[in-house]
Amino acid sequence: MQVTETLAEGLKHEFQISVPASDLDAKADVRFVELKDKVRLNGFRPGKVPVSHLKKVYGRSVMAETIDQTIRDTNSQIFTERGFRLATEPKVTMPTEQKAVEDILTGKSDLTYTVSIEVVPTIALADFKSFAVEKPVVEVTGADVDEAIKRIADQNRSFAAKGDGAKAENGDRVTISFKGTIDGAPFDGGTGENIQVTIGSNTFIPGFEEQLLGIGAGETRVLKVSFPKNYASEKLAGQPAEFETTATLIEAPQETAINDEFAKTLGLESLDKLKEAARERLVAEFAGATRQRVKRMLLDRLDESHRFEAPPSLVEEEFNLMWNSIKAEMESGGKTFADEDTTEEAAREEYHKIADRRVRLGLVLSEIGEKNKITVTDDEVSRAVIERARQMPGHEKESISSLNSPTSRKRRSRARISTRTMRPRRALPDDIGPALRPCGETGIAAVSAAMRWRKNQLELE
């Protein structure tokens, strides 16, 4: 066997390998001897089939199998001897001309092929004893609890009918009946009776609720809207429509008294129990926000301390995964790069940088895991999947799929860096970041807004 390295540029290597036809024949003969005792052919007793006859029947398939195994064994030997860790699967290039292939299969010529690889660089880990990270300590105050409960109360308001002649305002609840048409023809699902709409809730298609402002009970209007391009029904997506709409009742939101009775409507015994529940949830959410900040600081230090060339193919693979997701989200939301105050070229450059960072950090964490014999249990993976899904409401399936992807599994090893490198520091909730303040439907989801910022999330992973 002859091995010649024909390319050695950075992390890319290429070898030309030549295996003598005599070596292939010898390996194939061993395989034929093995088959002799296993093959059953009509006219021959078990184990008595001549090898010459086996070669006539199975010659090409056995030689193809031998070539495949020889390539795998040879490649493995080459990589092991040189201490290579592959970043991607080797790319093997074989002869393609019919005569050349036929000559190899029939043993008339040597097996000659090239194999191209991209390797993982040698990673020199930094001295983690020099790492020091401040860990913000957040104290949940009574004002934080009261603010959270007030938001819950606002979201559970009751409504009362307005007087005669009253007009609908933002925040009012309007009971309507409507008939929708497209190009003058009714369509499935376009009719509704006694439907309650809260103006400003954005629960109907864009533009619908705004046209109810100023409407009175008994008044009929024709509302002109267009279905979003990403609407669930393909027949309606992007279509302009008209809805003949009649309002039957206008109601205004009422102030909710925050007391024991209100707490009981939420399934709790008293207002004190509601405050306890709100405080516990806030503490957990602030702790999660703190963890994300500490994680970001640690990853930034790892990034700064480990500058090396990442395997280009891994970076490109990571970029494509992110870019396809970003493009899908933008198309789904009907947004353009101009809407985000950027250009596609600038966005691609930014996400290429993020992809490079993610690959390098993944390799560093993997190296830390191997050096410290850190393993990840199935239970830990399951908890991570569930937590990821919780952080992306409405995108649970996509979140779980991304965690179960081959690329994500490659990065699964995670290092546990000692908390002794963290110095506690008292902080107010605002110090963590405005986007991490309590928010959301329950009034206590402190982390959700930040996690929806896609780019930051990609940098954190």
C-alpha cells in the first residue's frame, strides 16, 4: 500500500492511496473461504462449494465488499497514525470511468483513490483558575411581588356593559357578528355569531380590531383586511377580504380588587398565599436570568481565551442551520432585512461570526469534558430538552427537533465549571437587563422576553 499526502493546508488534508490488486485478491480469497461454509447452492453439499464456483457467482459483490472494507480500514489507519480527529466524514473519490471500475472489480488494476478530510485542531485549554466571574444576586422585593400580582389582576379583569350610545375604545370588549367575503364570495370559516373581541389584544388578523374603534351597539361596518401571508389556510393566505360586521354589545374593563376573593378565583386560599406563590416564581425566574448572565460571561471568557481556526465545514454547517431558521422565521412573520435595520449581506456576516463562535466553544467544551471525564446522562438531556421547549413557547416542536439533531448531539458534552470562580454581587432586577424583567401572560416570566431574542440565544448556546 502506498500513501501520499497531496494537500496539507491548515485543517484540510488530502491523501492519494494505492492498494495493490494482489492485496485485494488476498483479502477477497479470505472472504470466499468464509463463505464456503455458509453458502447453500443447489447441486452442492453444505461446505463443498468450490471457491472457483463461488468466485463466478459472487466475485463482483465480494470484491466490492472487500474494496469498501479496505478503504475504511486504510483510512482509519492513516488517521490514527497521524493523530487526526476528524471534524467531518472523510470524502472519498474513486475512479468513475466504467473501464477503470471494471478493472478494479476484476483484479486487473490496483485500487487508487483519494480521501479528503478536515480535522479538529489541537486545543490548548486556558488556566481556568484565572477565571473570575461576578454572579449577580437578586433580591425580590415586596414591590416586585405587588407589580406581578397587579399584572395578573389586569389580565383577569371583568367587563361591564357601557351605557346607551357609548362607542368602543381601545381595551373595550365588543361582541360582534360578521360575514366575510373574498371577491364577493363567502368562504369557509368566514362567519361568526356573538364573538367577543377585546380591542388591542391582537387576537384577530391584523387591521381587524383597529377598525372597531368608535363602533356602537347596533352599528354595522364593513371591515377591509388582508390575511397574513403565513396564515394557516393556504387558500386564505395573503388574500384581501371584507367582513360585514355588526356590534351587539360594548363593554368596558373594570378594575379588579386584589384581595382574598381574587386569590380564590385563581385557585389559592388567600391573598397571602398568592403573594407567596408570586414570590417563589419571581425568585426562580430571577435565578434563571442570573444563570443566563453568568453563562454568557463564562462563554465570553472561554471565547476570548481560545482563539483558533474552527473547521470551516462545521462552521458552514452551523451557519446553514441558523440561517435557514432565521429565514423561515422572517418569511413566517412577513419581515425583511430592512425591517430589522440591516441588509442580508450584513446579517450573513454577523451570523457567520456567531456560527464560528458556537463551533469553537463547542469544541472547547468537548475538550474540557474529555479531559475531566464529564459525561451527560439521558436524564440530564431530557431535562435540557424540556427546559429548552419552555423557553420557546409556540415553537416547542422545532426546539426539541433542534436539540435532537446530529449537529446538536455532537455538542452535547458540557463542562461544569466550579462556582468557586464566581464572586457573589448584590444586584437589582434591572441590573440583569431590562429585557429580563418579569413579563408575560402570568406576569412572572422573567426570562421569556430575552430568550425570544434569537441572536442572543444563538450566542449563548
